[in-house]
Amino acid sequence: MTATPKSVAVLGGGISGLTCALRLAQEGHRVTLIEGSANLGGLGTFFEHDGRTFEKFYHCMLPSDGPLLRVLETLGIRDEVYWKPTTFAYAHQGRFFPLNTALDLLKFAPLRFIDRIRVGITGLYGRLVSDKGLDNVTTVKWLTRLSGARAFAKFWRPMLEAKFGDRYHDVPALWFWTRFNREKGESSGERKGYIKGGYKHITDTFARVLSALGSEIRLNTAVQGIDLDTEGRTLVTTAAGVEKFDQIVITLPTPQVEQLIGPALRHEMPALDTSTDYQGVINCLLFIKKPLTTHYWVATPESDHPFDGVVETSTLTDTADRGHRHVVYLTKYLHRSDERFAASDDCIRAYWIPALKNLFPQLQDEDIEATHIFRAPFVEPIYKLGQMQLRPPEELIKNKVYLANTAQVYPVVTSWNGSVIQAERTLAVMGINKSVAPATVGSRTEELKLNKPRAVAQPLRPAVAKV
């Protein structure tokens, strides 16, 4: 326990905020976790259907997600994670092409044979090459050089557009390199994990442990401002009034942080980079009575598909967690200013469901139990060349105001595991959990250093836009 307990406000109840609150509370600090919505979990939040809870945005774990799994171990629920083999496929002109092994790639008809070879070499090279200098090379240039202009235009560019829209041109190759290495699997093939009871079980356990440690959790409490008083003490303003804390840890997206900063705080802190914007996402979740596919993920990069991918999470989850229904997510990344982001739920259903039925003709209206539409405006930072220099610092004001959000996660993949890594970086700057060093760039990214996955060169599994 720390010798000088402090009052600490943690702003945001996603996985970063929960991790920070847990570690701070374990150190003996008086933690107040403030969340604007009715639920904890951020993008891992849930809704109820037929007596069960389901994630609004699909989630899974990888065996290499060491930091996240260690948090679950701290919570006493790591053994409740279960693992299953999963596969990926690519939809092209009404056909589905598996892309999980070298042989699958050699049979991948959408590309010419020589391009298949070059794409395969790209995948292998991406797993073996150093990351040195890749922050200053665009993914477009890097992949075009390795795979060729024809393979880039037909294969890689649609996937980049699916993730970043028309802003993919400046995304650094370091981002793509990190994805190659996160998806690195074991020799037995790709596996993904889920937890009994769903991600609500994780957030419920966080809440229970935090309460046992004396922390206060405030839901439905939107932060209206953050500032410093005349004595330099931190202030948090909500509808209930202004409250003083010794320290603040902010886990909100940078555009939201910018709107909250008061004049005294802004005068004292370094300027935040506001040029890094975010892509949002629309998820259409379907409960259906029969499976669509045996694949966990089907990429749908062709322009006639209104969604970027079909994710059948029921290939991963047990019936104890979902019932005997099958659960499918249709996902589309786009900017919050895009008119499609504001389209009504009925409009999305009227466009997306027929497109899904065209892709899977066996699907009939009577097979669909229910559909739900969910949106999130701040999901994936839109990276630019030299992004490492644009990441906000973990410490905004020494010993007082700290930041742990997804704008800092780069080059680690944006995921719950990446957010835990960033939370631990920020905590390390605060002097907590000192075994995890602050972010640095070396010959390998910090995610790989922290996770220490088994280094096994694998056949290409294309890095697609997975949350």
C-alpha cells in the first residue's frame, strides 16, 4: 500500500479506466471512477436479449494478449476464458475463399498466381522484418513495394479503405506491421478466446473488486469540465457540481478531452495533438436461427457490400453464453461526420439485410430472430506518418493530471489488450506497477515485448479490420 494515499478521479469506465482504477485502488488510493453512460466497459458494453447479455460491439481475445489476461488473473477470472480454433475467409464475386494456410493462398483465385506468391512473401516478411523506420513509411508504399501495385489495388487497398475510408493514404507501415505480429498464431493454427458470461462478467467483476477495495463508481455521470483551482488542485465538474481531487486520470478520446479542458489546466499542460482524428463504427447485430458460415470472420471488401465484414461470433462462443441462436455482427467503419453514420436504424436494416441475403442466399427472413443497430463515434485513431511523435504524453501535469487513451496506444493494435498496455504505461509514469516501462520504440514494438508470444513464422493470414 502506498505511504501517501491520494484521492484520484478516473474519468471513463472502459477497460483503460477500469485497469487504472484497479491498480490505483490496490495501491491504497481513494478512487472515484466516473462514467457517463449507464454501463461500464466502453466498447465492451452490453445489452440484454432473451434473458442473456450480449456485447454491442464484438470482442475476442488472442493467446498473445498477455497484459489483458494478467488483469483477468488479478480479478480471479482468467480460468473462465475458453479458446476455440477460428478461421477467416474473403468474399469475392459471390464466392468465399478461405485464407488461413499457405495452400489457401495458393488457391486464392481473385489474385493472379504471381500476386498470390508476392502477398504470401509479404506476410512472411512482415513477421520477420524489424519495425525500424516503418513509422515514417506509408502502408501504401510499403505494401505496394512488397506485393506489387496490382496486388495492392485488388487485395490490400480495399481492406485499408474498410478501416480508414479515404484517409488510408498516410497510415504508417508500422501500424500494419504490428497487426501482422499480433495475429501471429501457434503452429496448430489461429485460436481466439471468449469468457464465460461474456464481457459483462469482466466489468461486473471489476465493479465488485473495486467496491471491495473502497472505490466509488459513478454511472450516468457525464464530466462537464476539468481544470485547476487557484491553488493548483485538480477540479472535475459534473451536473452535481465541482469536486476537488489530488489527481485525475483521463481515459476519454482526445476530441472529448479537448472539449473538457479549462483555461487554467490548458495554460499549464502541453498542447495536445488535435490532428489525430478517429473513425467511428456501425454494428448491425443479428440473432438468427441457423449458422451463416463456419468462419469467424468473412471480409467483404467489394463496394457493393454496405458493410466491411461479417463476424459470426457463434463460431467462438458456447451455447451457454448465447443460447441456441447464432450471433452475427455486420460492421462498417466510417467517420462520425459521414451521413451514413447518422442514418436511421430502419434505413440501415433496409439496405444491409438484403445485401447480407444476397451474400448468403440460404438466409431467409424467417431465420432472423432480431436485429439491433449500435454506433460508436470514436473507435480507431486515423494515423499519420510520424505518429509516434504525435502521441500525447502520459503525464499532462506532473503529479496531477494523467492520460491513458487510444490516441496513445499506437503502434500497438487498438483492442482491450492494447488499452491495458496503455493503462500500464500511464500507471508506470505515476509510479505504480513499475515493472512495466513507459512506451519506447526499439527494434520490436512494446506490445510484443510485453506479450512475449512464441515466435513461430506462419503462413499469411491477412490483417483485416478487426476491432
